[in-house]
Amino acid sequence: MNTDAAHVEIWLDERRFEATGLREFAVTEQDGSERRAFAFDFKVTHEDYHDVTTLLYKGEFRLRVPALQAELRTGIHNYSTSLDNLYEKGAVGDYHLELIERA
């Protein structure tokens, strides 16, 4: 499932993100079972860098996607970022995050 909206509201725990490129897909486990997964992109500013990275270091989140009426426990499946130093004033990084449903 891909969203047509340019920006989609996504919540990780109590933090709101304006995401783009939201994609829902299934990950097949070795036993043949499937788990839901979500991939999306978002921007992180210099001002938000510390709070966002502290949140991401937790590794597990309550994901809420109101547009899909989805709410579930997830963990990081994959992520990447365009910058590794957002401590410079005015810097903005592009983040890509993939979350997988926790059993």
C-alpha cells in the first residue's frame, strides 16, 4: 500500500512526524508467517536532531498512522540518513525509516 498524499502524519510514541513516501508491505519470516512493515521518509532539523535520535535509539515504538487507521508495536527494520552531523545550525537531514511489526 502506497499513499497518494504528499505528506502523511505519523506518530512514533508521542512524537509526530510529517512523512513522505509512506509504503506498507509484508515481511515474510523463516516460518512463513508475515508481519506488517512500513517505510517512510522525513526531514530532521538541527533543532530536532537530539530529540529524534534519542527516540530512534530506543529501537521499538508504538507506531500510529491515522490515515491508515493503523496502530501497532514496531521495531526498526532498516534506516538511513543523509547527514551524520545535524549539530550545525540550519542543517536539515533526510531520514528513511523502515519499521516492522513486533510479535
